[in-house]
Amino acid sequence: MFSANDIIESYVARWNSNFSQLNFDPTRFVLDMVLNSGENILDNAQNHEISDALDHMTLNSMQAISGLNYLEGKRILKEFQPEKPGRITYETNTSDTHVTIDISDNGPGIDDKIIQTLFEYGTSTKSTQGSGLNDSRKGMEYLGGRLYVLDTNHKSTTFRIEIPK
């Protein structure tokens, strides 16, 4: 069994050691943790699905912070300069009924043109298939949970993962 804290600690350690392999400058990003959920209630399947979802959201955040986006099939490099460095924060919490993990970044937010279809297969702000967030949401639903955008504006985005206890 795992706690949400265990998953995030392991996850952040793995990303911190792999920045250069993914062609990201490790000096441009800080991965923060706010760990409030120490209860061991998640199993291996949940750990795997949550880690997969975190991979998609972390990579999307890093690309957004770096200014790499596509809109209507055209690559646009946004004139976006976040606080230096880019920051991605993972916050865990436990209620009586759920474990939550919030993933927040200081990127440019999500464009209003795609927010309604963000989790649909084929929706992408990059030149990809647009399957990552769709797969991530399906994974959370498989676990009886949810993945959704909690908040977005022109300076940040927060996604939330909710898994029932």
C-alpha cells in the first residue's frame, strides 16, 4: 500500500533525475511538494494510473512554461516569461472519502478555445495525438475517481486528481 505522499515523493525524485534526458534544462524548473496525505490507502494499480496521469500533466506543464504550444495546427511560441524558474507544485490531501492530488504550474494557462474539449481524444495544443489527458482521465475514472481542471488563468493552471478511499 502507498500514500499519496509516497507517490509524489517518488515521482518528483524520478523527474528531477531525468530532466536532461527529456531535453529540459533542469535549472528552468522547480518541482515543489506540499504533502498532507500520509495515510497508506492506495494500491499498486492506483499508483500506476496516478503516475501515468502525473507524467502527462507534468510534461504538458513543462511545455507550456517553455512556451511550446500549437493552436489550430500552427506552432506558436508564446511571449510568456513565467517567474524564474518555472514551477510545478504537487499537493496531496485526504478527506473522509477521497485522496486528492493538485498539480499546479505557473504557465500561461489553458486557452479558452480548448478548455471545453481538453479531455477529449484529439485535443492538443501541440503537434501530438491529443491522447494524454484523455487517457489520464480514463485512468482516474477506471479507479472510480476524477481528473479535472480546478482553475486556470493567464498565469497558472491547477488540475485535480480525486481518488475514493
